[in-house]
Amino acid sequence: MEDPGSSKLDVYSAKIRRTYQYWLDRSVIYTMWRWGLFFVSVCLFLLRIYLVKGWFIVTYGLGIFLLNNLIGFLSPQIDPESEGPGLPTSGSDEFRPFSRRLPEFQFWLSSQKGLLMAFGMTFFSLFDIPVFWPILLIYFIVLMFLTMKRQVKHMIKHKYVPWNWGKATYKGGASNGTGGGKPFKNNK
């Protein structure tokens, strides 16, 4: 026989998932507020770590996780080095739009979930492994420096910029109708 309690639980959990997805979908357009919330959460997490003077392994793991997310955000979805040799064409400098391996919203959501998980782990002494934290800090700084150096070299080599600060719009400047105007940033 079917348990009547499990069907109520399924209905209730489906309602919670729908509500969660509803608010998540509504937050997509509020980029600055989402990242502001994330940085406030990071500050609260670091304040907790500072006050309790523990859970340095959790903090190090969170740092590596966030660095991995950042690299995914800065990397193109299709890596030109992994495509192999291409056929020679005359228009090799043609415009190709930059598409990320990890989109901005997914980057924020994954980072926020990781931060909340790490924050939750700081309430359990099981995860408070004694470690000499300056070694972890130095290792993380070196790892971040080398990783970002490699990423910037990759960006320069393949001529892509992962940041877009607004869509460039073109204003007609030529009187002959060719549309050879100069771009300007539309601040709407």
C-alpha cells in the first residue's frame, strides 16, 4: 500500500522546490545585489573564522573552490588550443562572441552554495582539523598567482576579453549612409 504521509511529503517538497526556483529566477536580473549579498556573506564567513580561530582547512577548501569557479568563469567554452589545427582561412580575425564555460549566474549560485556549505561546516568540530594556517595561506596565494598568470597569458594569446560592460551601440556618423559611425556606450 502507498503511504499517505509520503505523498504529503512529496507535495510539500515540490512546493518548496518551486518556491526556491521562483525566487532564484527573479534574482537573475539583480546582478549587483546578488554579488553584494555574496561579498557580505564572505565577510561574515571570514569574521566567523577570525573569531573562532579554527576551520582553516574548510577556509582553504572554499578558497580553492572559488578559484576553480573563477577560472571557469574566465575561460571560454570552446578552448582554441583544444580544437586542433584548423583549415587556413583568409578571415582568421573574424569576430566570434565570447561564451563562458561557466555563466555568471551559475558562477554566483555555485559560489554562494559553496560558501553556505563551508559556513555550515564551521559549526561542527569534526571539520576543525588542526593545521598551521600560514602555510595554507602562502600556498593559496602562490597557487592563485600562478593560475591567474596562466589565465591572463591564455587570454592574451587567444585575444579574448571575458568582461563586457554593456553592449556597444553604433551611431551613424557618415553622411553617405554607410553607417561608419563610432561606437558609444549606451547608458540606458
